[in-house]
Amino acid sequence: MGRRLWIDASAGVAGDMLLGALLDAGARLGAVQEAVATVAPGAVDLVPDRVTRAGLAATQLHVRPRARAEEHRAWPELRRLLEGAALPGPVHDLALATFARLAVAESRAHGVPEEQVHFHEVGAWDSVADVVGVAAALHDLAVDHVSCTRVGLGSGTVRTAHGTMPVPVPAVVELLGASSVEAAADADLVGECATPTGVALLAEVTQGHGPVNAPPGRVTGSGVGAGSRDTAGRANVVRVVLHEQTDEAEDTDTGEEALVELAATVDDLDPRAWPPVLETLLAAGALDAWLVPVHMKKGRPGVVVHALARPADRAAVAEVMMRHTSTLGVRWHEVGRFVLDRVWREVRLGDDGTTVRVKLGLRDGVVQTVTPEFEDVRAVAEATGRPVRHLLRDVEVAAQLAGWEPGAEI
Ligand SMILES: O=C([S-])c1cc(C(=O)S)c[n+]([C@@H]2O[C@H](COP(=O)(O)O)[C@@H](O)[C@H]2O)c1
Ligand code: NI
């Protein structure tokens, strides 16, 4: 079994800060440089520097482009570059998955199809170096489980290639909406503290069950990565802690979440309204939503609509039940659930660049379930006319060939 890493992103996170922290924790600069040079030969120099931030010693990583940096890079071009790079499997997969996540966020933020996404700063060599560098550093440190705190986002505005943007910038909002990474409520943080690349990396590497506020078990190493600004009173850093599970910590790592379940019983809603009700519940933050047919008083057929949600989303989910159905009230109670760690991977179907995401359910780094993302499969079925059941089989075979099958360690 490899090592566990806890990331303190409570003051924010950027790709270079995370990489600085991992180098400070012992990842070898040579191994990181080699991986970055595999993707971008001769493009950048990685130069770590010892600095202080609000009096705290930290490593600031400078990614220095050797030539004038590319300002725009299309996602399909970057994807081809990463796919063709001869990197160790886990480094390759993590770098590709992180940029795929950024492409989805950019596509949503700008309302363009993923294939037409043009990265600006995010596609420049320094971001490529941050992403590949973090993947290589985690591999070098043999990290196989990552948890993190809530993330400090910052406040105000930031100047970007898109113009001046409010913080959190749209790409960060999209990334948070599509992952289990949670934002901290922190009024002290000024400016852009969490960047798209930093949040995409956290979303991709953290497994498990929401924010963890302290590294459980025995500490075996640590590192501090500096951001470029030095603000008095609050260190602009990412901290990482390597830790081992003791028996006591292991007992608490059951993958258990505290959630709420909401329900309402309805017998007078037009049945055609139910599918949009379920969609609206999910859009409001429900983790799951479902209907159960019931026989009510006076023998009337009815429906109980249920939703599972995080406690923070309870009010929004109840509001949807009350606005979108004819119920006069909503019941709720606290529930616990056990969950597997979940990570996303992408498989390629055929030679035309078609990809489908698969969700892997993990327990202690061992694959338990492999689930093709149905909406991706449906989109391919619509685009190609191939039956969904054939595509589902092909995705499972492709996942198996990539080594993602029940019982495999990743
Ligand atoms: O590069 C792109 S496409 C980009 C999109 C957005 C959106 O929110 S949309 C924001 N930014 C800004 O670029 C810099 C650098 O980001 P890194 O993740 O590469 O560190 C940052 O200020 C982002 O907010 C870029
Ligand atoms: Ni953008």
C-alpha cells in the first residue's frame, strides 16, 4: 500500500503552489522535470526557491518558459499532446483527466462544445508543467490516497485573458459544481486564491468523503508551497502532510457520510411533471432523487418523492419539492451512508477520438466497480447510431484493457 496525503488548501490553491508543496515534502525535482520535459521538451525550467509567506518558510516553484509562451491552445491539440506522451501510466492518466475536467468546465463557462474549447492561461506551458508536475510528484511520493480541507477561494476580482473577472472565476465555479471539493467561507481572503488549475487538480486527486480538517494517523512528512503574493497576517500557502493510518484512524475511515433524506407524499400531480421534478432536485444539489409508488388513504394511488442531500443543501432541495410539486409539506431526517472512493477515467472508442468517461468505485485503492458514464454513452449512440447496449459493452472492454477492472489496484 502507498502513502496518504492531506492537503490544506484553506488559504487557496494553484497548480504551482501544490507542486511547490509536494517538492518541499520530498518529491524529487529530477523526476518531476523529466515528466514535464516528456510532454513539453525544452519548453520550461522548473526552479524552486526558498521564501517566506507571512513568516512561514515555504517553497515557491517558478515555472520559467524558455521561449515566448503560447497564448492559446485548443483542447483537442493539448489532448493529443498528452495522449502521445510516454509518461508512467498513473502520471499520464492523472494529467489527461485533469485537463479533461478543465475542458468540461471551460466548455460550460463559455457555452461552447468541449471540442471547441480554447484554453488561454490554462493551456500555457506553465499550467501544463503544473499539472504534469503534480501528477509526477504524487507518483514519485507513491501517494495513493488524498484528502483535502475546504478550499479558500478569495474575493474581489482578477485580471485574466478573458478580461476582469469576479472571484471565484467561472471555471472554478464549474469545477466545484462538478466535484466533491468544497469551498470554505472565509472573508479574510482577498484576490484570486484558488485558480482553475489548482481546483481541477484537487477535484481529480482527492478521494472520499468531503473535506478533512486534519491528517488522520501518524505524520511521516510535510511540505509548504508558496503563492506569488506575500500578504501580512495570513500565509499565502498550500500545505501538504504525508501520513500513515494508525489502527485508530483506520477505524474512522469507513467512507461514511452524514446526509439528510427528504420526502413528500403526493397524489394530485400530473404524472408528466415528475421527470422534470427529479431533474430540478438534482440541479438543486440532491445527490440522488427517486419516486416510490404508494397507495394512500381512501385507496388513492400516489407517489413518495425522495431526495438524498448534504445537510448544507437541505433547504434548497426542500424548496424544490414545495415549489415544483403539489405537496403541502416536506419531511426530512438525518441518515448516514457508506461510500466507495470515486475517481473518473476516460476510455477511447475507435480511432476517431471519441471518448467516454468511466467512474471507478475504489476501496483502499482497489477497484470495486466500473461504471460507464451513461450520458456520454447516450451522446455517442446519438452521434453514431450505434445501440447503447453495444457501446456499454465496448466501454467495459476498453476499461478492462486499460487495467480498470474489479480487483485491480490503481
Ligand atoms: O485559461 C483559461 S481558459 C482561463 C479561464 C478562466 C475562467 O474562469 S473561464 C480563468 N482563467 C484565469 O487564468 C489565470 C490562470 O489560471 P491557472 O489555473 O492556469 O493558474 C487565473 O487568473 C484564472 O482565473 C483562465
Ligand atoms: Ni475561460
